[in-house]
Amino acid sequence: MQQYTKLFSEGKIGNVTLKNRIVMSPMVLGTGGLDGTPGEQMMQYYEERARGGVGLIITEATRVDEKHGPLAPRQLAMSKDRHIEPFARMVKRVHRHGTKIFCQLHHPGRQNLSLLVATWRMSEAIGRHWHGYWNIFFQVAQHAELVEKTGILPPVTAPSPVPCRLQKQKTRALKTEEIKELVIEFGAAARRVQLAGADGVELHGAHGYLIQEFLSPYTNRRTDEYGGSFENRMRFITEIIAEIRRQCGKDFPIIARISVDEFYREIGDPADEGITLDEGIRIAKKLEECGIDAIDVSSASYETMNYWLEPTSFQTGWRSYLAKAVKENVSIPVLAANLIRSPEQAEQQLEEGIQDFISLGRPLLADPDWANKAKSGHPEDIRRCICCLWCFESMLNGAVRNKPGQCAVNPRTCREVGIPKEPKKDGDGRIVAIVGAGPAGLTAAEMLGKRGFQPIVFEKMPFTGGQLQLADKPPRKEKIDWCFEDLEHAARKAGAEIRLNTEADAASLKELQPYAVIVATGGDAVHPSIPGADQPHVCTVTEILNGSVKLEGKAVAVIGSGMTGLETADLLAEQGNQVTIVEMADEIAPGTYHQHTDDILPRLQSLGVEILTGWKLACVGQKDITLEPSCGGAQIQKPAQQVVMSVGVRSNNGLYEKIKNQFERVFLIGDAKKIGRIAQATHDAYDLARKMK
């Protein structure tokens, strides 16, 4: 059995002893109550991770100020005395599993929404007495961008009037008296955390929020006592620490989470812009002098957020050098996330002295039992986070729709209430035939197996994964493999039979006499009917990604700039082709979450890929393509020895149409039902399988 000696050794933060070195990082997912209290959903969410074996939970960013400090409607708060008792109930539930809990104190600064600044105190007060008000609030919130454009909303607050380049909101500088009020509010919130029985607090001085805005010379351009020199930029956080000590005593532990490198150089800014690592180390050393108990090392801001909330292309452990540099310069414990995805990696980083505690954020969304599985010697059972960013994207979308965030590979995350972790064994061995071993089919197979059905999966290919076997082929997409590898492992462990190289039809399905049939046959790339598109040198992205069409040294036109088109262009360019991407819309990758495009576009630029927006394909010639402006105008020709179509996916539901009336229960799920992403496929399958009667 694999032993992780360092990982499961005791550790101390201040006077608090942790049973192991695994820390759940703070993550806002929208599970709190609209009154700032935990509520049953948040309590179960945290308790499940405590039961899963982590040594310490640090709560999500918790509001300390109601005037201009709300980050999201369902954010946890410790801004009022009425928040103490509900928080205390959650503390008790976490403590009964031997897990400690710290509360992360937070103010968003310029990363707030003007709409919340304008309305929150009134909305929260009304909503506590008239719950129907929230229907009106969220209807307005869904159109927040339109409301923002009116210019009637108040600005968000920051040390200086430097707007975030991502959110582009009006921003004003905090007055000196407001800063001093905030210092007291941070202290008062910490005192409430202490009274609730929690074990300590963390100050959120990372990711572009208010404390970091004071620390950074990029966002802090004040000329008073809170700006200018290093000592002045440190003043806000050092005064907060002193106030917490005044209100809570010297023995109440304080962790500071800081971005030790803002990475502005990675988005084209000068190399010395903002906080660089040398400055970050200096900040950490100063915080140690102020008497804090641990440093939680992070990086970046909202403008450089791919360098703290990494997409799938980033290598695991890539920023461990940041934590190592801090640890070499301080004597207090160092926590860090460092894109850790396996117990082996965690153990190695502890052994190498890179850090003292392993912070896990997204991995505990994917698998709340990560720690227990590692400790019991079964790391192969861990469901790995694939860094798809769906948790953050769905949280942002859900925040204005009164819905929590989601995890693409764990459909139960943030839905723990009402969905038992272990389903009732009521399948009675009944056979359910599942056609397709992609993420939808495998998810359904696992859940049905756990319920005691006998899932039999038909897969015509010699491998599982479905379309993920294409999605993993572009450069730096290897983590996609984890998704179908883990789903297959879980399905087989739950008792599913998977028949590879086996194509299902009505006859083979009838031989099983199944209780139900689930069709999860995915989708196929669209090959549009455009003049000349039937020529041999025209193909779809599928043929490039599955290797049936290999290109090198060619002039290639990729038609369509969705993420599949962009990633295929990346692959083709790396293979030595001269690539042009053609997009009908006026913007690249319309509707795509910005972190994905922020990740890939600089890489395409460095590879010399040409991107044309506002053009549509009119016809394909033998050695060129004809384009016409989407808004009308003169046509142009571009050389193209190969044309690759990336214009969408069509549901492959032919089998379903053939058999839907031949069995008593036939279900269609995943892309075969509606084209979507991994999350839609797994959630659709999970809900069908857990509800099947």
C-alpha cells in the first residue's frame, strides 16, 4: 500500500494542530444563503469535504463589509453579529470530523460589481423579510451589463481609480476614513469568527482583491499614508493584522494569502509591472515580522487570472517555485496550491521542502474523498480535476441566476442536499444497455452500477472516451484523458460491463432483454454544403484530430473559431503548417469563456496563425478559398491547400430514432440529445441514472 508519510503527518499553524497537511482552499461557489449565513447546502458541502479527510478547511471569501464589499449574492458573510450563530453551527459540523476550519476574510475592491454596490444593503434587508423580492433582484442581475452601461450606478472602490481591464467599471479611490473603517470591520469580522468557535482566519490578499490592490504599485497610486512607498502600501494589511490582534488576542491564528507575483509581463506589460517575485518575498517577510502565523502563496490578479486559476494547458506544479522562494525566506509555515493533482505530487513537494501544507481547491470539487482515498492506499480511485474551468465559469453564470457553481466531472458538487452520496441499492440486477462509452455513457454506467442495476456498455471503438478521444489531441490537452480514464475506472468498479469494438443495433440490444436502453452516441462534426466543399482536400476537424488526415508544410484554412477550431489550428501550426482561421462573427470564438481564449490566442499568435473575423466562406477552389464579408462587400481569395471545417457538431441520434419504439424504456442523453460540454453530458447522465425507476 502506498504511504504518504509527509502528507499525513501532523502540522501546526500558530497554536492549531492539524491532523494532516491537506488544506481545502477557499472557493466561492454560491452555496451560501442570501442573508450571508451558511445554510444547509453550504454546511453539507463543507462537511462532506471534512468527512473526506482534509486537515483544514478555509471557507470561501467571506464578506466583512456590506456597503461596497459584497462579491456575490450568495456569499458567506461575517459582517454582522447575526452571522455568528449560523457560522458556529457549520464550525461544529466540520469539527466533528477532526477537521479544523479557518474563515477567509475578504473585500473585493475594484473586482466588485457596481450593481451590488448600489443595491446590496437595501436588497439584503428587504430579502430577509420578503423572500419574493429575490425573484426581482435576479431578473435585474441577469441584465447587469446593460444596467452598468447606463452609467447611473456608483463606482466600485479601490485604493486608486484604476479600473480593472477585464471588468471595465467606474472605479473610485477609497477615502482615508473609509480605509480606517474597513480596518475595524476586518477586525470585527475576525472576532465574530472567533466567537463562532472557528480556529482562525485568513486574509485574502491575492487575486486582485482589495488587500492586494493596496500592496501592488500597479493598483495603488495613492500619495497619502496608504500609498507610494513599500511601507505605506503595506499599511492597510498591517493595520488589519494589528486590529485582529487587538480584538482577538495574540493567540488567534492568522494566515495571509498573497499574490507573490502578479504576472503582468505575461499579458504584454513591462517586466517590472506590479508585484514581481522579489517584491512578493519582501511582502511575505514583512508579514512574518507583523506576527502572522502562515503565508498562503498564490499569484496573479483578475487581469492575469490564468496564472492563478489555470486552464488545462498548464503543467501541474508549474508555479511551485513561487512557494519555494517564499519558504526559503520565512520561518513560518507556507501553504500553496501549485496545481497539485495527485498524492504523489503532493508528497514530493513536501519532501522537497517546497511548502509545508498542500492546498487543494478544484481537486476537492472533483472528489471530496481525495484525502481518504490517498490515505487508504487507493489513489487510483481519485476522480481528478481536469482544469476545464467549468467550476468558475458556471459560478459566474449562476451568481446572477441564483444557482451554485458546478463541477464537470462530479455532478453532485454543490448539490449534496437531497442527493445521497451512496444511492439506494434498488436496481435488483436489472440490465440496462448503454450505447456509447463517452462521458455521458460512462457516468450513467457508474451510477446505475452503484444502484445495483447491471449496466452493459456498447462501444464501437476499441477505447472509451467518445469525442474526448479527439479533444485530447491538440497540444497541452492531456488532462482530458483523466476524465474518461477516471470515469471508466469508476464504472467498472461499480460493476459495469464495457464491451469495446462492439457496435449496438436493435438485434444485439434485444438479445439482452434490457430493462432500459440509454443511447449516448455523441455527435459528429458538421460538413457544410458549400460550393467546392466536397473536394478531397476538404475535411472536418475530426479527421485532423483522429489522425486520418496528416498535414505538414501546407497552407491550411480552418473555418470556424470555436475552441475546437482554435485548438485544431494550434495543432496544425505546431505540425509546421501555415494556418489561417476564418470566423463569420466580428469577434474570435464568440460566446467562449474568456480564460480559454486568453490562454490559446497568444500561442496562436506566436505560431504565426492568421485570424480573420467578419468573413464567411463562399466557396472552395482547388488551391484557394473565396471569402466574403459577413456584412456584405467585395470578395477576397486566400491560398489554401487544405480546408478544415470546424463549424459545429450535430447530434448522432440515428440509433435512438430506430429503436425508440422497440423497447419500453429508451433514453437519449449527452451530445446525442443536445450538443454541449463535458459538464452537460455528465450531469444529464447522472440525473437520468439516479432517477431511473
